[in-house]
Amino acid sequence: MTLRATGGYDEHATARWAEEPPKLARADGLPGREPFVRDRARVLHSAALRRLAAKTQVVAVGSGDFPRTRLTHSLECAQIGRELGAALGCDADLVDAACLAHDLGHPPFGHNGEAALAQLAAGCGGFEGNAQSLRLITRLEAKVPGAGLNLTRATLDGTLKYPWLGPGEDTSSAGKYGAYGDDAAVFAWIRAGAPPERPCLEAQVMDWADDVAYSVHDLEDGLQAGLVTLEALRDPAERASVCQLTLESYCPPGLTTQAELAEVFAALLELGCWPADFDGSLHALAAVKHLTSELIGRFCAAVQQATRPADHPPLRRYAADLTVPRRQRLECALLKGVTASYVMRRAGVAAAQAREREIIAELADAIAAAAPGTLDPLFRSEFAAAPDDRARLRVVIDQVASLTDTSAIAWHNRLCAGGA
């Protein structure tokens, strides 16, 4: 096929699932925007992206003005992914769009809400945030009826961190997955010609940008909130506890040992970019901002050098896999362990999360009991056209997943006796 003059992506990569009428002619006679520029704009202007402003990242929405939401995390992920992708030879707008879209399917209350919906959706193929993201951009978002945002094949492929179907399907794999069985047709179209279960380079860049963004920025949020302290990180006993949690929660079996993590953690904390202390002053905030900048640069530069050495031709799609050096992979995992230790597992969080799961379950039951009247207009016609209980349950799950933290609580107050 003929390659595009700019970017090196062929017509197969820039194809769209549904045909669209041509754009109205530009008054100035100049050519229209490139396909991936249009993809990025479609995600940026989507309702699903706006809703991320009121969805939990790590700290509950509304608990403060400083902590990230899913929206600010996605914007930061996109900035990191865009620059890293461009340095490797990928189309910057394609990677940007994939990063912006990667969390669109996350439901209210973050991963806690995801776990609650996974139980509720057992009768219709399960629930997974990544698969829900694909469902949104290929079906539920309003741009092209029946095709969602109708993004290009390459951009859709760039969102597939886990390029296989969910449980119960012929190509299912354990754990995370990228598409429901109901969306198998568009998934097969996206993956036409791709190596089975191998994410494209752009998706791997998105995945690493996601890891870097939330591991570094959640550390910054924890420091600013006073939940993470530099004194604790310098205490050997505290570090040992973080290493143990990291080993259990963020490292695949056999990848490393607690002793190796302890050595990597100690060396990471000895880098000159760490501030001496943090008191919330302007000087301290600037010092932490310098820390986050240095850590992001460290993680991305190491990957760039390992994946595309100097003078190597541009890389994209399936020309290469992203190479993350072992040291940086362990450092990133340790930062996740810090946030988990001091933010996600602090006193009171477990009880709050249990109540959030109750809200999700009670709300789903209330919506299903009086549907379609309880559904948004977007979902009423889908519910009415559903051929069986399984399909109707999926519509209810789609409705609940679309809500923000704040709207889920408001809906629960309105539909469920006793309120939240």
C-alpha cells in the first residue's frame, strides 16, 4: 500500500471502521487535517473525556484541589506519551489520542468501582475498564452512529494495552483484556493483520506513559497531602515495608526479590533530585516539581535509548517492541508501592471503598428494576432493542459505568431508599 508522505502509516492503518461523508470543502482551498490529528480532536472533544474530571484517580474526587483526577492524569499521560512516541518515530498525534482515550472506560470510584461492576456483569461477559474504553470509542460515544468516535485503525490499536478478547471467548486470556465478546467484530477489524496478542508499539508507549504518569504524579500528590513523607521514605523499616508490598502487588512472580528492591529503592532515593524536606512552601513545591520532572525524564530517556539507539530508523506499529530497562521498571514499581502503602491503604480507605461498592450494586439494581425509564436517553433505545436479559444487563452496566463519582452518588440518592 502507499505510505502517507508524513508519518509512514499506510492506508490500512489510517482506515476507519465506518465510512463517513467527505468534509465540507475548506474555504481557503487547503487540504484537510491529517487522520491522526482528527482522531486526537475527536477524543479531546468527547463527553467521556470530560467526565473523567469527576472520576477518582487515587484520592477521592472533591477531597482537595490539588490531587489528580482521571482527566488530569490522562492529560499528563498524553503529554508523556506524545513526546516519547515522537522520539521513537511514532506519530505524535496518534499516541496522544491513544493516551487520552486509555482511561475513558473507567467507572465511578476508580478500580474499586471496576471490581464492583465486574461482579455485577458476570451474567453478560464481565466488566473490564480497558474493554469498556474500547466499547465507548467504537460504539457509545456520539460522533458516528454505530461506530462511536470512528477513529482510525492505528489509533484504536494504540489503545489496546491488552489485545485479546475477554473470558468465555475463543481467544480469551486470563486477567486483563481489551474487548468484550459483544465487540468482537470491531476488535477483529482493528487487529486484522496484527500479530496475535502482541500490542503495537504505540500501545506499548501509551502503557509506559500511563505507568510513568501515575507512579510519579501520585507520589507528588501524596507528598503534597502529607500522606507520604520524605522522613518515612528514608527510614529503613518503612522502606522494607514498601518493598514487600511492591513485590506482592506490582511485580510479576519471579521478576525480582525483596533484597533487590531494597537496593534499587535505596539507590533511587540517593539521586540528587530529591528535596531535603517538604513543608508545603513555594520553595518546597518547586523542589517536588523538579523531582517529578527528573523522574519522568529518567524513565523516558532510558526507554528511548534502549528501544531506539542513536541513528536508528524511526519505529512504529510492529517494527519493534518497547524496551524498558529492568532498573527503571523496578523503580517505577516501587513508586507505585509508595502510593499504595501511604495513600491507598491508609486508615479508613477500606471502609470507604466498601461503601462505594455498595452504592454501585444498589444503584445498578435500582436502574435495572425500573428500566428503561431510569436510563439516560442515550441508553433507552439500546435497552428497548436488547434481545434478551444478558443484553439488557449490559446496557445497565454501560449506564452505571458512564457515571462520575459525583453523579453516581446523586443517582443513588435519587433512586435508592436511604440515599448515600
